[in-house]
Amino acid sequence: MWDPMTVDASVYSDDFTESNVEIYYYEEPDYGKLNTNEAPENVEKPLFVSTDFKTNDMKRLERYSNFTCRFKSEDGKKVYYTKAKMVHYPLDEENAKQYNHIHCKTPKWSLDDKDHEYIKLDIAVNGQDFRGNIDFLITPILKIHRTVPMAGPV
């Protein structure tokens, strides 16, 4: 069932291509908790989404997958996409060889004079079939003030 299959297309009548293009099926991962549930609108904050990759062949998924995170406003008027990848998280020896999270960054988002905005995060393995429906909060701009000089007296 999970073995690759080749697909040939009909060019004319009974003439078929011999492209040997292989197609694989994969089981859709399940997405769980986030490492954080909010981000300032002006920061591309790293996100780690706990992921159950189920019975997928991880080497094949690593090689051929195209993970994408989609951030969508509740009214659907604003949509942003960021690249994503499979990672080991947290970074410790126990999890060093086992993918268990998806990593992506939040986009820079405009609140358009709102105090905050609730949005939805979805993830796709192939860039098309988004799943997750994870709640996320965009907060006002993060302002950083430096009060320490960058160098001491000479």
C-alpha cells in the first residue's frame, strides 16, 4: 500500500509515456501543541509544533516532503505562508534522531490599528492540503530599548 507506483500518461490513443515517475502515498501527520501561542506583529518568531508522523517512512518523507505553514486571519482576508521543516525538539540526545516537531517562523503581520488578532495556523506536507486549525495570537509591535552601552570607556 505504501510502496511507490509508477504512472504513465496516454499521449495518443494507446501510446503511453515511459517516464517512470513514482508516486508515493503518505499518512497525514497529526499536529498538536505549539511551543508558544503568540507572537508580536513585527517579529518572525520560531514555532515548534509537536507532530505525530504516524507510520510514514521518515527517510522518504524527509526527502520528498514540502512542509508549509499557513497563517490565516479569521475573516480569511489575510493569508501568509512560511516554509517549514521536520525537526527534533527539544535538542537533546534522547530525541536527536527522531523527528517529532514541525518548525516554521511566524510572518510579519499587520494588526491594522487593532490591539491584537486571533489567527489560524495550518500545516501542509505537500504545500496543498492544509491541516491543523491551530489558534494563534498576534500581539502589538515588540519595542526593544537598549540601556547598556555597546562598549565601555576607552
